[in-house]
Amino acid sequence: LKEGPPSALYLGVYESVKYSLLPLYGPQYKLLIYLAAGAAGELVGSVVRGPAEAIKSTVQSGIAGSASEAVIRVFGTKESRMNIVRAWSASVWRDVPFGAIQLALFELIKAYILNNPDIDFDSSTLTSEALIGAFAGGTGALLTNPFDIITTRIITQSTSSGDGDGDDDSEGDYTEPLGVIGMGKRVYE
């Protein structure tokens, strides 16, 4: 339920933008067209995904015991609704680059395989597309992980004190430099 509607918007907008731009700019600008189309699709999809992600993160972090409690907590006060807007703003910095990178890599890898006579690989099967998609998605996730941590931090910050600054003894220090290993550890905190 959380990913269905935003993913449909993402792919629908991506395809529409891609097929609108290709005739205008031609195949020599495929990479830029894929990046722009992926970014546009993800931007539109994120409008729907933002509130759903806020609810999911609230439950997963233990702030709320159930989805219904999370809905009340996420939408119950003006401050919590403003937190959704802040989280959405941060998630755009994560989701738009991720969507652009993922679909551009996916399209470029498929095109490379199809146009290279030395590669004997059917890139049109479900398994092939899943493998290419997993590689493209993994690369996009690796490159956008810092933004994911920032988004989760904003979504789950404490709003009980009324100032919305997230000061709480149970929270980690998200301002310290993490490095590559620390960034991976932060995902599982």
C-alpha cells in the first residue's frame, strides 16, 4: 500500500517525460533525458510517498505502537503536519537523485546490452530486468544514503517538547562525521 500509488506515479511520469523529451532533443542526450525523466517522476511520486513514509518510520522507530497510532501522531497536530512538510522537503533531496540515478542506469545498461553484438544476454526477461534493476537501485541507494539518514532523522525527531528540535537523550548524535562505515551503521540504529 505504501509503495503502490507513488511507484505508479513515478513510472507514469517517467515514461511520459522520457517520451516527450526524446523527440525534442534526440538520442544524443539520452542520459540527460533519463535523468530528468527519473527526477520528475520521483518528485511527483514523493508527494504521495512522504506521508506514508512518515507513518512507517514512526511505527518502525517505536514512537508509535501501531499504524493507527502513527497516523494520529503524524497528522494530529499542526506541528506534526509541519514536520511532514519538513521531512518531505528533505526526502526530495534523497528521492529525486535516487530516482534519476536508478532509471538512468537501468536504461543505459539495457541499451548497452542490446546494442553490443559481443554480449549474448537477453535483457528483456524478468530475471534480467530484475538483476539490472537491482544493480541500478543499489547504486542509487549507495549514492543517496546520506539523504536517507537525514530524512529519517527529521521524520522521527521528537516533537513532544513543542520546539521540534529533536533534543532527546535517546537520540543519537547525527551531527558527528560518520564516514562510509559509520553511514552504514547509522541505517541500523
